[in-house]
Amino acid sequence: MSTTVVTRQTPYADLPEWLSVAEVAEYLDLTQWAVYQNIHRGAIPHRRVGPKILQIPRSFLDPSNAQMAEGVPMVAYGGAKVKP
């Protein structure tokens, strides 16, 4: 587990190498459900740690990341698409 408390204002450089679904949801201002939906549809890269734990690499949230720079449409609650 990371010791950094992740908020929307956390600088990229201060983010842990791997983030939980809850941390990514907080950082992108999405619900955890929306993060899981985006993982399921392939919009968010991840790794599985054990049978139920998913982790998302910090590199996905990098502002210079092509996916984030292009504003990959992600599903928010209710199926509405948002740009991170």
C-alpha cells in the first residue's frame, strides 16, 4: 500500500508507482465504479495483484502520456463520456 494520500491536487511526481482503484478515482474525480468500467473496456491499463486487487501504473496519469494528452474518453457514472 502507498503511504501518499492521493487527491486531485497531488503533483504527478508525488504519486506512488502503482495506485489503487480508489486513488485513481480520487485523482481523476471519477467514481470507483467508473474506474472499474474503464479498466474493463481497456481504457485504463492495470495489473492484478491477487484475486481481487487491481493496480494502475502511475505512468497512465502522466500528463505527457499520449492517452491522457488526447483526453481518452472514459465512461463516467451512467455511461456519460468524460475527458480526464
